[in-house]
Amino acid sequence: MAWSVFFVGHMADLRAHFRDLEDALLLAAFGLGPLAEKLRGARSSGDAGALTYNGRPTGPGWTNAQRLAEVTGIPRETVRRKLVGFRRRGWVEQDEDRSWRIAVLPDGRAPLAADMKAANAQFVARLARLMAEFKRIEAAAPGEAEAPGR
């Protein structure tokens, strides 16, 4: 039950922030490559700070509308239309070869990260509550953890 409460709440938060869950899904797909690289770095160094987006992302991080459509299941034309909207917001940039990546300013900041700051804080708070609930359930007597409403 704790997971369901977390998941539904998080999805509602994303819908409220983006007004369109496809936008959230598409932006999450952008993070798969760079995030996977950051996760490898954090695991090898043991430093969770390697997962932050302070500064220019490492690696190319470029993708295309077709690949994003394949990963998300969103039709390619819809992906392209959304990418153009993201570009207008300053969140993504397009290369001459028509590939896309998260936009990064010369000082290394990503406008998307700044625009997502409140939503990310909300997510972290919700995740902390979930983890606390998991710890409470783990510490409870075996029969108590299965009680309705938990």
C-alpha cells in the first residue's frame, strides 16, 4: 500500500507540474543515457554526489526523436512537437544532425534543472516518506505489516 500511495502521489505531482504526463515521460527518457553514466560513476566512486547535475553533464547525451519514440511509446511526430516546445522553454537543444540533448548553459547550468527544482524537492520529500514507511513496516511485527490501511 505504501508503494501505491507513493506512486499515485508522484504521478499526480508530475501531472500537476507538467499538465501532461507524456512531457514527464519524454524528459525522463532523456535522462536514461546521462543518468546511466552518472550512476556508473557514483557506484564506482561510492560518492552519491556524482548523481547531481551541478555542472556540464559528461558524455554526449544526444538522442533523436525516433529513439525517444521507441523508448517511450509516444508517436514520433508527437515527440518532435514536444521537443520543439521544450526547445522554446530552453530545456533542450538540437544539433545540426537533428539530434537532441538537455540544454546546458556555458556556465554548466541546465535550465531544465532550475525549472524542476521545486518538483524535485517535492519528489525527494515524498520519497523520504516512503522510505520511512518501509522502515516502519520492516520493524513491525510480521502480521501487523499486512494490516489494511498500511
